[in-house]
Amino acid sequence: MGANLDDFEPWLALWTLVPEGEVMSMPVTRSRLLPVRAGNQAAMLKLAHSADERRGASVMAWWDGQGAAPVLAFQDEALLMLRAPGGTLVPMVQAGRDEAATAILCQVVARLHAPRPSAPPTAPPLENLFAALLQSTDPTLVRSRGVASGLLESPRDPVLLHGDIHHGNVLDFGADGWLAIDPWGLVGERAYDFANIFPNPDLTSVTAERFAVRLAQIAKAADLEPARLKAWAYAHAGLSAAWHAQDGTDPATARAVLTILEAG
């Protein structure tokens, strides 16, 4: 495993962990992951690259296995959580079972948003996440910027949000069911946690027909006003397009969602 393992060594010693695979790097956040064995449990050791990722660890611990992967330990940049024996929801969508995958996502989000006996960890407002869109001067994003501003100014049902719910961030934990990983941790309107479902898991999922089916299904399952959910999906697509502009990456999926909504 070489030098890539060096940064993990203090945590391996502290928590008496045995490596069981290679170090993996997350492409966007640049956090690193190492499969380990914690006693008789298969676990994943994650080293956060940013303050946002560290906050995510405290959010995971607060959820306490209810809707999210159980946390075994966390300290500073290190998070130790149970390792999923199964995969993501992406193959389910690819096999033509989009409605089944959407139902699972709604169930997971409902568990994450459920009341807890203790106060949640401190988290920034959802408005912070939208900085790229709110500050964008792109004329094609004027409408989505206005929609986002209106939603953020009058939030409904604020909760501690995951912030990045999609088919790749919900894993099959076998007997424990489907559970979320990699939260951002933000405070805002609960409807936002459903907005990122629409452009995922890939561009082939972004059709007007599938959007309409998902909108009706999610609105019913989450008891959300369809028009409000649609507005959040539009705001999120604008935000995604603004992020792509900042990063110089392909905005095709975000633009496809914007086109669907602007035509509807």
C-alpha cells in the first residue's frame, strides 16, 4: 500500500484497525478512504480533506445509524464507519427500476429528517451552498437565480440537510437496509434534499417523462407541494450549472434539467 497509507497510520493504531484494501481518493472532495477491519466488523476509514467534510462526520455521528451509515468513531479529520456489503442504487436505475430506487431515496431522506432527542450539530445555512449561483453573472441563469433567491428567503420546514442525496450516496447495508453516506450538513428547507435526485444518476436519466414521474412520486412520498419541489429542482439545476462553469466541467446534465423545466 506504500506511502499512501502513511497518513492513516495514527488512526489505525488508535482504533486498532487492520487495513483490508487499497487507499482510495474521492474525485471531487479529495478525501481519502481505506477499507479496514475493526475487530470483527468490516469498516471504512475516511480522512476528510476539508472543514466541510469534517462537519459531515459530526452529522453522521448525530444521525446515529438512523438513515445513515453507523459511525464507530470520529476525531479531527478521521471518520470510522461501518462498510456497506452492497453497492449503490445506480444499477437499480440502469436495470429499469427507477421508481423503486426513488422510493428508497425518499425513505432514506425521511429517516434523516426525523426528529432526534438531541440538538443537531452546528451547520451553515443552505444559502451558503448557493453562492456560485447567486453571484453568477451568466445571463442564462437569471431565472434560476431568481427562483433560488425566492426559495431561500422564505424557507419551509427547515431541517439539518444531507445536502448531496443521490443514487451514489445511498448504499446497501444488507440487513440494516439502505443508508446514506457523505453528507455536507446544512440547515435549510427539507425539500432541497430531494432536488438532487432529478439529475441523477446520469444524463440518460434526465428526460421529461422521467422527471414528471419522479416529481409526482417524490411529492407524494415526502408530502411536498409539487410546484415547490419543482422550483427547488430548478434552483438546484441552476446551481449545478454555475458550479460547472466555475470548474470548467461539462454542464450537460444540469442544462438538460433546466431545459425540461423551462419548457414545462
